[in-house]
Amino acid sequence: MADKGQSQTSLGQPLMKIGYYILGETLGVGTFGKVKTARHELTGHKVAVKILNRQKIKNLDVVGKIRREIQNLKLFRHPHIIKLYQVISTPTDIFMIMEYVSGGELFDYIVKHGKLKEADARRFFQQIISGVDYCHRHMVVHRDLKPENLLLDQHLNVKIADFGLSNMMMDGEFLRTSCGSPNYAAPEVISGKLYAGPEVDIWSCGVILYALLCGTLPFDDEHVPTLFRKIKSGIFPIPDYLNKSVVNLLVYMLQVDPMKRATMNDIKEHDWFKKDLPAYLFPTSNDQDTSLINTSALVEVCEKLSVTEREVHSALLSNDPHDQLAIAYHLILDNKRIEDETSKLEKNNFYWASSPPPTTTTSDISSPGKGHPERMAIALTGRQRIMSGGNSTDKNKGTPMKRAKWHLGIRSQSKPFDIMTEVYRAMKALDFEWKTANPFHIIVRRHHPVTKKYTKMTLQLYQVDYKSYLLDFKSLANNEEPNDSMSSSESISSSCQQSYNIMEFFEMCAALIAQVWILYYTVIWS
């Protein structure tokens, strides 16, 4: 498989070499191969080597998958996409020499830290969108975007990996292959419908953004058919702490109808996305002249490999993927770019550390009386449940919240549409008046026969866990009108200062709950 080099380990055993790469420790083992670290003998830079056994990939019928990944990675040169430096073939194995990143998967980062600060989530998301936009502009759809395929380097920069399911896009061509992970797959993908391609990556990016901000998935269920129904409905819980701007972006990206879904340009022009956007992520054509050769990298290649500048120039112009001078140049250049970005980060961190902290406002403080902790599902996927062992001992992880012991509303394990149907029937029987913000969010009022005044409230259905739903009641003042994007439930105590009688609100709630149960038992016994 690999040639034995003349170098030896501390135990006197010869090191394994393939080409100019000295193989090191194993990073991971997969179905048809393994990934090892390696050191480029000529430059000393560390790389990752994906070793694929030819017989295994043939038996598992994934030759096309591997070929697509190699073809796509050869095309790409982007700071947030894993780089492929070289492919070495032997009769038994294929060696993919790739960029090495040491920070692990974004999935593990979310599992460890839970929901991220908005600024951190935005930074990750900006890098992801920059990389995905680059793919789309090169007519490639990833089709399997998920935190497990987003790697992090030592400075927590995102690197998009695993292009095995990706497809080249042709103008006017529609794809129909159902691929990717169910939790991140768009409705049209799991339905087996035709799709152009880019819009399925947009949906997946929306799910990833939600996971970054909330520490959970918008659509999750252990029962796959139920999961598919949730995805096709496009209904997901929106936590209280998300600001309206990012909620607007999430809803736009997670539109069930791909024709109404946000495009890449819509995302790039969104106010929430543009905040603190680094210029290098979307350079102008004047900023990215790839024909220019980096003088510093050129000199380092000449010094380390004892060659002339003319030889390096010739190697770069030859476009030979196996030319060691060209490979050495790109390795050195990439490491220089990483060092430059690191120095910028350190400089920025210095200035931030020297600045006084921003003034805390009441809007930054999480109110204990606001919202229901039950509204969020407590796990990302079955994999996270296994990893966490069903409990957590680290109080600082910020993942699952404690379940609320009390709530005002109706809790049910019926289907969401069935719950709302019974609510509508009960409201009609009670002569309530209402208008619909969305199918699961209603603004209701009742004309009191004695006081002749109106009592108002909102009803909103939330998912509590993978099988339960909570119909939440919130009182409204007569002059208060929630907007359509509202998803939070403020405490009753905060409404006491308004000019209406709180007891009338409770009477209205009790009447509705009683009527729902009357109708329910009428159906059972009829």
C-alpha cells in the first residue's frame, strides 16, 4: 500500500510513506477506508490522508461517490472548503491528500456548547454561506450539508467537507435523487420531487443556522415517517430569545415551497447576515486575481526544495496535479493564509480585550417569567442522545433546559391539525371571534355579556417534545396586536398593569378548556 521510508520512529520501527508523505496517527476509520495524519516531507506541513480501499469501494458501489468528491475538490480553492492537494493511486488503494484541520466537527462543537451566542452563530453561518455560494457559482450542489460535514480548524473556522453526494449543475437540469440526511433534507428531496439543486442546500443551511442558534433541530423525530411529516409541514418552534431579524431569515430559508424559499442573494443581502461580515468572504473580482503568484510562498518553496523561481513558475503553469513543486507551493500558501488570518484575529481580540464591555440593557437579560422552557426539543439527533448518555453533568454546556412544572394551556399528544380543529370547534361553540396569524397562532376575543367589553388573548401551539404539543394561552390588552412573526409568550404578571380585568382572561381560558373537553367526550360517547 505505502512505501517504507528510511526514517524511523522512536521505537526503531520504519515510518510508512506514500509519495512524499510520511504517514502518522489514524484520525478515524470508516466503512471503506481510514483517515491518517501525514507530514509533507519537502515542506514539513501537516496534511490529512484519506485512504480508500479499492475493493471495498467497488463492493459497496460507491465508486461514483468517490469520483465526484475528487472531481469537485480538485475544482475548489476556497478558505472554507477542505482542499485536496493530490490524489495518489496504487493497485490496492486511493490516497487523497487533503487539508488537515484539528478542531473536529461542528456537530460535536454544538453538542458540547449547546446554543451559541448570536455573534458566534453568525460568524459560522457567514463562513458556511460563503463556501456554499462558491460551490453554486461553480455549478456544484453539495446536497448533504449538515454539522457532521462541517469541520473546524484550530481557530474555529469552518471547512466544508464530504462532497460525495454532490452533483454538477447544468442550466435547465433538474435533479431527482433523494440523498443527504433526513433531518437536514428539504421537503422536495424527501418527497422524491424534481429540484434544481441550489434550493436544497439553502434549506439545509437554514436547519444548520437553527441548530447553531438553538442547540436543537427544527425538525426531529425518532420515527422517520413522523419526521418527514414535520419537514413537509414546515412548522417548527421559534424560541423567545431569537430576535425578529434572524427569525425572518430562518422562516425565509425554511419555506416548504422552493419557489418561495430564500435564494443565495437573498441571504447575502439580509440585514442580519450582513452585520460584521468579513470582506474576504465575498471578494470582488478585483480582489481575487488567482493568476498572481505569492512572492513569499515562492521564495519559501525555492529555499526548502533548493530550486529556482523559474522552475516553480513552470510547475504552476503546467497544471500538473502531481507536480511536487506546485503541491509544495499550495501547501505553503495555504498555511501562510491561515497564519495571516490568525494574526488578524489576535489583533482584533487584543482591541476587544482593551475595550470596555458594552452596556447591558434589559433586553439582554433573560426574564425567568418569559416563555416556556418546554418548547424546545432537548436533543439534536439520536447520535447526540447516545453521546450524552441521556444526562449531562456539565451545568455550563447550556444544552437542555429543565422542564417547566407548570404551564397555562392545553397539553396533548394528538396531531397538531387535530388539536387546532378541536380548538376551532370549541371557539365556535362559545361564540368567540378570532383571526388567524398562521394555522397554529390565533388571536381571539370574547364579548362579555355583563361588562359589554372585549377580552382578548392569543392561542399558539408549540411542540414540547417529540410526541407532545402545548396550546399556550396569552392575555392581550385591548390596544395590543401581536405581529405575525411573534412566537413568545409573556408572563401574565407583566400584563397586569394594562386596563383590563385579569379574571376575565382566566374565565375565557377556563371556558375554552372546558368546551374542548366537552366536545372531546361528546365524540367518544356518541
